[in-house]
Amino acid sequence: MSAGATRVFIARLAGVAVFDPAGDQVGRLRDVVVALRLGARPPRVLGLVVEVGPRRPVFLPITRVTVIEADAVIFNGRLNMRRFQQRESETLVIAEMLDRTVRLRGSGDPVSVVDVSMEPTRTRDWLVGKIAVRRTTGRGLRRRRGESMVVDWDAVEGFSAIEHGQGAAGLIAAFEKMKPADLANIVHELPAKRRTEVAAALDDERLADVLEELPEDDQVEILGKLEDERAADVLEAMGPDDAADLLGELPDEQREALLTLMEPREAAPVRRLLTYDDESAGGLMTTEPVVVPPDATVAEALAQIRNPDLNPALAAQVYVCRPPTETPTGRFLGTVHFQRLLREPPPTLVSGIVDGELDPLRPTMDLQDVATFLATYNLVAGAVVDENGHLLGAVTIDDVLDHLLPEDWREIAMDAPAAPAPGGEEVMRRMGGAR
């Protein structure tokens, strides 16, 4: 549908690709910016928030949009690459309007906002026209509890009030297919109040994934707003190394309280990691590498590294140890790279193809030595073994890079300039200009 043709429901546009006139994709739509107006006058649509490059939101005025379709937005090629900064007079539809509780005019019945539509006018402006809502009580028009309906903007009131305890189900649904790192960028950009609401609405696993991608200040803030029991559950869902890094940022008393609330089996590896220096192999390692016994077959080893939840660096090789195979393991025998596994017949025992010649890392080795080891042997992960020959964990290249980069690299990445969009001839000239 063309930009001047029909009504568009905004939540359905979340994540839609944005193209320039040449057909090159420049980013994805993340939100729509509107300006609320006094009384029952519908808000004006100011533009779109488009994520270009890695984790960089920019503002695209609605006047530059030429086509809006169910799976694509096309604009005229003029795009200011300056990072989007929300103004006090602006409201983000997906981030701030979805899930709000407003009231129907006349009856006063509370309803929850499910979606918001925008539609063009004869003057080529875009206005918010309809609101999709879900009734939150059974009073009023005798509708069943939870029934949805679409009403005119002037049929509801309450968007201008500050709402405490606003839900986040709609926002989360709009971005449910996003990778954790991308969702973390959205969460980072939200106001503190909305960040807390989103964290409360995410399930433990999803919140754990997002926390692992956030800057430390955001991690500490969000964890501090959770009930202690919930915070402990989220820490259990995180990788032990990430949980240890986060707990290491907390005061001793709070850290110990959360560790006590965690399941002992989940807390034990985290406690072990906290005993090591942050920039040692012991402090860098994860305690959950893929460990197999020597009598495991190639087929069994491959089945383990096919786990879609496994970090790609951890899936690059398996560690062969005598039982027990949970860290700290029995005697460490060596590693088998996944490429070697792919070359061998499925019934082959891993004990027959294990590489035991490479000396493993020691937990006290410093960051520089660990990085040198991985670079020297072209590895993306390395075994960490104690003086008694027990496997303690594995250091992966992503954790090494995390510590080699500046402490605030996540914030820098989120605020870094992006490359100009292809096809937009005015982009370079307009970079840094006012929107």
C-alpha cells in the first residue's frame, strides 16, 4: 500500500525492513514517533525510528516515506544519520503507548492498548486514527472480560497521564523475534521506568539473554529493581560466567543474599568463578563447556554441539574427560574440534581422535597470555585445567574480546556513528544536521 493510501497498525510494522529508492535495505523499523495534542485531537505522526547498522537508531521524518507495506517501508533516500534522541514533546508508540491502561470516554471503563493505527490526511500529514484495545473488566457494555475492539482515538482518554505499573506484553510481542543483542539495544534506549516494566514482563530466560548483552550499569539497575527471588531465578538462567560478572558488580551483602537464594547446584560454579581474578583464565572461563567421556562416539559428540542454545564458540570443540563429566571433571584427556568430528565415521570413539598434545590453560594465566594462546593456535576456545588435571571450564574468544575492549565498549557500540545508508545522496552532507 502506498504511504498516502490507507490505515497502518503500528505494532505490526516492528522489525519491517526499510529500503531506499534503489531497493537497498538501510535498516529496520523499530518505532513510530508521535506528538500528543490537547483534548481529543489525534496525535500527529512525526516520523519513524529506524535502526541502521549495528544498534544505531536514527530518525526518518514521515514526510520522506513514500511507501508503507506489510513487509517493507520505502523512503526517498534522504536520511539524517544523527543518532535519534527523543524529545520531551515526543512519544514512542511501541515503547510507550502499547500496554497502557486508558479509559473509554463516557463509561470510564479501563482498557489496555493492544495496537495503534496511523493514517494519512488530505494534507499529507499522518495522524493516529484508531486504537485497538482489550477490555480489562467486565463492566460497561456487557463485553466479556478480555474482549478486544477497535475504537477512535477520541473514544479514549488517559494517554497523557503518567502510569505506574504499565505492562509490556505488547512491546515484547512486537519484538519477540529479535536477537537478544538487538532487544538489549531497545531496552537500553528506554526510560528507566519503562525498562523496569519490560524486565518484569520478560520471562527469566529471555531476560537473562538480554542482561548478558547490556552495559553493566543497566544490568545492575534492572537486577536491583527485581524481587530477590526473581533476581536469583534470572541469575540461574544466565551463563555462570555472566552471572559471576554481574554479581561481582554488587555489594558483598547483596551478592551473598542472591547466591543464597539460588539453587545450590547453580550457585556453586558461580561461587567458584568469583574466587578468580576478573582478568585471569579462571575469571574469564565458563564452567559449562561440552564435555564427553572417552567412550562417547562421534555421533554423540555431534549431537551435543548441535544444541541451538549453545554459544558458537563453545560448540567449536568438545572436551574429552574421564567421569565425572561435570566441571570440575575427572582427568582431562584433550579436545576434539568439530571439523575433525565431521570427518570421522559416526561410530568412531572420541578417545581415538582426541588431541592431547596441546597444553591447556591454567586458571591463574592472565588475559594477555590467554589471548596469545588462542591467537597462536588459531582457536576460538581453550580448556582451563587445574594442577591435578581436572577440567575447570573453557575460555571462549568472545569473553577474551569482551575484556580486551574498553570497559564501556557496549555503550560505545550503542552510540557509535553508523555508515551512511546506500542510495541516499544527501546522507553524508546532512550527517549531524538537525532533524
